[in-house]
Amino acid sequence: MDPQRLTGPDAGVLKYDLLTALSVAGLNGSPTVQTSFMRLMALVTARYNWRADEFCVGQRDMARMWSVNERTVKREIKRLVSAGVLICKRAGVRGRVGAYRLNYGEIARLSEPCWALVGPDFEARMQARYRPVETKVIKLETYLRDDPPAEVMPRGQPWDRVRAELAAGHPDLFQAWFAKLAFSSCERGDLRLKAPSSFVQRYVETHHMPVLLAAAEAEFGPLERVIFEV
């Protein structure tokens, strides 16, 4: 979804529908999911900057809002990023407050099985709003560089094994997106990858981060962040 649409005349409907999608997806999930989505909805309702398409709230402020400690806040944000519901725009390091934005496409994908539970009108609006956008975005693959992916073999290095796993489990995604990523480093839970363009970076972050993160953590262990260099 274009974030500019969330500040126009129909912004109220779009925001309420988004919060509705989050709420029904949470209510139909496990107790952990219910808690995570309730906390996220409180944060979005109170502190989301729709014009900048981000929230930038300190861990202490989030802890106070959620009535938890800061360690729980850190764990909760990591869980939401790993699930693809949030995307880290700017990491919070050295006293700087991190900035995160909602991943509208992933929220729609996760909540889609619950749309009909709200009602046919809500389901129709969500289908009209998100499904054509997804199809349109996928067609943009034709504008990427048409470099043939190199043969992927599970070699000794962890990133080689990550590539092999992605190629075997998601061959179409690998050829279109993951093959274009190059390993830079992995230190202290930060995996750094090189992307050929900012478009590839944004698309992988928005649509395919859960797949990438699952394969990477299987080789590198738990990761705090995936950082792209262009």
C-alpha cells in the first residue's frame, strides 16, 4: 500500500481496516500472537506517524505503555520484525531511537484467512485493496537486471548453505530475488547483505524477509537484524 494514501480523504477507513485486520488475526492466533498484536495495535493507535510511515518510540516509553520491562519490549519488537509484520527502517543503536514501519502486504497476507469473519463488505474491501497491488508488484520483476543466477551448491560457508536452501525450497523466489544478494558479514547477530539496488532491498524487506530470515538463522543462529548495503 502507498503510505501517502493513509493521509488522504479516505485515510480513516484505510486505518480502521488495517487495525481490524490486525485485531482479528490476533484474536484467531495463539495467546502469544494475541498479546503481540494487541501491543502493536496500542502502539500504532497512539504513536504511529502515518505521514512518515513509521513509529519512532523509545523502549522505555513502549515499556510504560505496555506495562512491561524494556527486555520484554526488545523481545517483542524482534518477534514482530522476524514475523515480517514490522520492518526496521533505522536501527536503535548508541542511544538513538529505532524507527519501524508496518509491512502492509505481510499484514494483509497473515490476516486474509480472517477477513470473512468480519463480514463480506470488509472482505471485499480488503481484496480490492491488496490483491491487485500484490499482482502489480510481482510484475515489476521484469524490470530487474536479467542476470542468470549462478549454480548453487551447498559449500562449506554458511551463506553458501543459505543460498542452497533458498534455491531448493523457493526456486522462483531465489532466481528473482535472493540470487542477487551477496554476503558481506555476520557479527553480533547482525547479518549484512549487499543488494544490487534499493528496489531489490525494499522488495525483499517488504515481501520475503521471513523466508530469508528463516534460512539465515538455520545457519547463523538467532539474528537481531538483517542489514542491507546497496
